[in-house]
Amino acid sequence: MKGMPFCSNCQSPIPPDEVRELSLKTVCEDCYIDAVMTPQKRKSHYRNDAEFMQRLKDAYPVKHQQFH
């Protein structure tokens, strides 16, 4: 663990292959994904839950798994 960087967000040690840079901070891969995937507008910005959910679905489309 000597010389291993620590995440600026969760303070956990980061393996060398999971080091990410975000806003000039060193973060782990999990914190990086959480920061990047978070919607930019708060839920309270939308008039109702249906509009929020529709915008969320549009922003992060899900492909259904196809079986052979």
C-alpha cells in the first residue's frame, strides 16, 4: 500500500489501474462513475416525477438484452 494514491472523495486507496482524474482531483473509478453519471439537474428542478423520469430515461437509454 506504500505509495498507493488515495481517493479525494471516499479516502480509500486506489489501485494503479483504477486512478481517474476529475476536476483536478484524484478519484477512484467508483467515485468517478458516480460523479459522471449523476444527472446535472436536481429532481426538484422538474415540475413532476413523470417529467423527471422521462428525462432520466432519455439521458441514459437502456438496451434490452436479446436472446438467441
